[in-house]
Amino acid sequence: MTTSLPKDALALLQRLGVPEAAYAGAGLSARSPITGETVATLRETSPAEAEAAIGRAQSAYLAWRKVPAPRRGEFVRLLGEELRAAKTDLGLLVTLEAGKITSEGLGEVQEMIDICDFAVGLSRQLYGLTIATERPSHRMMETWHPLGVCGVISAFNFPVAVWSWNAALAFVCGDSVVWKPSEKTPLTALAVQAIVEKTMKRFGPEAPAGLSEVLIGGREIGDILVQDHRVPVVSATGSTRMGKEVGQKLAARFARAILELGGNNAAIVAPSADLDIALRGIAFAAMGTAGQRCTTLRRLIVHESVYDALIPKLIKVYGSVKIGDPREAGVLVGPLVDEAAYQGMQKALSEAKAAGGKVHGGEKVDVGQGGFYVRPALVEMPAQTGPVERETFAPILYVMKYNSLDQAIAMQNAVGAGLSSSIFTMNMREAELFVSDEGSDCGIANVNIGPSGAEIGGAFGGEKETGGGREAGSDAWKAYMRRATNTVNYGTTLPLAQGVSFDV
Ligand code: NAD
């Protein structure tokens, strides 16, 4: 912590094997939210270079799809090994570039390792079905085939894990990957690319050049990926605004979209809740990552009978949580990503006040260095109105009362986003109702844990304005492959389906 931050970042990049030419340029400033200073300046990918990279990825796909899936799994197993070896350095770089506390930076790399492990197993399980056919001496089956170049557009707040949720699956599915990381976090992307290239060398010539490409720049470069007909699937993670633009363009050329957009996640605290567990679950979900997770808890819907037992304690935790340099031990809340995030937070707080909200915290905190540090805000709201209805990407928790579970579930569902949700209750009927057809309308619905901190084994994503995409576990792999239904006639006649006769 005594050495300068740019020096620390450059040392990490060197240790991670990033060639110096990749971050010695002019154009895009890579800033650290820890101090706000520029740690490196990068040359952006030009449109012509982006097109050439997509071309290389297209050729790589044609070769990669011929490599048997379990061999492709072996490549991802080696990638997992390289990530294990690089975990400390890459985790620290995530902390420097995204401002996450150390354990969260390391946790993000662990998530990459976990999805690699998952994908290795998957590489021997890309199962299709055999389906009963109505015609004699016929066999009908479903087969899964590699799809092509998979485009990945990612957000600043999970600068490396989101790539891996897509890439580890895409690689075992036989696709190549072109990644446009957030313009706020290019350095971690370059580090990941260096790790992939090291893995390719270890794997040998079966891994074709162009299997993994990175495009550095802003939304104009992302747009090239979105518009290119050689890219049949694009996984885009970011704001709902971005998803609306990208989704429409992909639909116009009939490409597949995996959209992972904003959340406005709620938790319900029922009368029977274990309030100690609720308090800890709420604190992590609402304040962790300084409120900059798509699954961050933003709305707390508390039964009126437990409001006074819970909320004063929560306000106390908000007042005492340690804010500061995310590399320091004991710090739980690091910086906001930039000034725009700070301004957005202050604007939402003023609107909440105007709508009758009582604000606790939310002020700027001076930690003796640059950067935008704030005390997380807890806002007691009379109703779910104004800024409560949208996502503000900062640590603001709006707290409201309810008196019947139906009312609480209706409030939980009454916003545009549909990513994550949870209920704290010891009542089995309430818990089951919450996760039932009539309960939460989100892609993630939890009981007695907060809405954030998902594991890779489940399919991750949400409904409505969150975009409907699913990534990571369960059967999310199917989005990276094309499905064919095959019917084989091994008989000596040609019976037609549905009894149709057509004798020529
Ligand atoms: P953002 O929408 O500003 O940018 C995300 C990415 O999209 C960046 O790489 C950006 O360059 C690119 N982009 C933006 N507009 C584009 C366009 N028109 N065409 C092509 N590319 C475009 O989001 P952000 O500020 O980096 O991240 C925060 C947002 O991301 C929040 O809304 C958060 O909820 C969401 N998010 C969602 C998930 C999820 O899995 N659902 C995960 C992380 C973050």
C-alpha cells in the first residue's frame, strides 16, 4: 500500500504475462477507482482490427469444432489450472481496476475457476435426446453442434467472471470467443487474454489462433460485434439501456442474444424471520461491492411487526461499516467506480427525499486519497415510488413496510427488472409460496439468504427488463450450440408421418 498504485498495477500486468505493447499506447485511460488516477493508457482497437479479429475467430471456430468435445474440455481444464496459478495476482488486479475489496476480487477469480471445473464435466455431457418416432424402422434423435463465434460484451462490475461464464461454456461447446470488455476495466481483460494464450501454448496446435480475441474500446467497438453476421450469438451484460439497443440490433439480423441486464432486487422480511440471519444477509447483499452488483439488494420490504426490531439495528450497521481503500484489512465498502456513479447516487437520494424518504447515510467519505467513497445509504420510504422503481448503481437500500404477504409479493414484482429476490422467513408456507408460480417473478428467488452471491452451478439471469438470458450452470450451455433433429430411416419402405400418403 506504500508503493504507487500505477506501479503496483504494472507489476501485476507483468507478472500475469501481459505484453507491454498491449498497455503502452494512447487513447483509453485505465483508471483505478481506489484513487481515481490513471494507471495505464491503452490504444483502442480500430474498426478494421475488430473486423480482422472476428475473421480470425471465425476461422478458429471452423477448426475448433472438429476437436472432440472432451478434448475441448481438456483445454478448459488447463485454463482452470492457469487461473488457479494466477488467482492472487488477477484478484488483486480486479481490486485495483474495479475497486472491489480483496476477498471479493479473489472470489471473482474463484468463480472463473469454478465455471472451468463445471465446463470440463460438461464437455462429456453435451447430451441430446433419442425420441420415440411414429414411423416403423426409423430413429429420431436430437444432436447438438457448435454454433460459431460467440461475442461477449461485459460490464465493469464483474470484469472477468462474466467473460468466464460465457467463454468456458462456449469453448467446450466448440465455439470461439470475441470479447469486448467494459472500457472501464480493460486491464483485467488483457490479463485474462494473456492467461488464455498461455493455456493455448500448453494445449498445443489443436487450439487454433483466434480462439479467443479481445477488442479494447467503448460501445462503438461493441457495436461492430453486434452487427457482424459472422457472430451468431452475443452475450451482453450491462444496463437495461444497453440491452435495449443491442437486443434490437441482434433481433434484426436473427442472431441469438443472451441478455444479462440491470436488477432492482428486493428482499421480504416476514414476521417469523431469524433476524440475525436477515441482518447479515441484508448487510452483505445491500452494501457488498459498494452496491455495484447486478444482484445488489435495493428494496427491503419488512413486515410492520418486525420493523422496529430490525431497522434500528440495520441503521447502526450502516453507520459503523468500515469504508476505505479496498486493499485494507477490515474494509467492507470500497469506492464507487467513478464520479458519474457518485452523482447518480446523490440524485436518487434527493429524489427519495422529495418523495418523503428519510435518508440515513449516503454522504461522501474522505479516505485521504482520491476516488469516490460514500457511506451506504438506508432510506425509509413511505411507499414504493420515485427512484425506488429503478436501479441506481450505488449502495442505496430503500426500506418499506408491509402487512400481508400478498401485498409484499406484489410490491416485490411491481418493478421493471426481474433479476433476483429473496424472503427471510421460518414459515414453510410463506417460503414455498414465494418460490412458487404465484411468488417472485425473478430469475433468482432465494429463502433465508440475500439476493446476491450466486454460485455457478445454477443458471444465472433474470426476466422482464433484465433481459431473459441465462448463463453459467444448469442447461445454459444450450445457448452456445445449435440443435438439430435427425430422423433416420433404416427400413425398406417410406412411411410418411401423420399417415399422409403420396404415391408417385
Ligand atoms: P453499461 O451498459 O454502461 O456497459 C456494459 C457494456 O456494454 C460495456 O462493455 C459497454 O461498452 C457496452 N455497451 C454499452 N452500450 C452499447 C451499445 N449500444 N452497443 C454495444 N455495446 C455497448 O453497464 P455498466 O455501467 O458497465 O455496468 C452496470 C450495469 O450492468 C448495471 O445495470 C448492472 O445491473 C448490469 N449488470 C448486469 C449483470 C447481469 O448478469 N444481469 C451483471 C453485471 C452487471
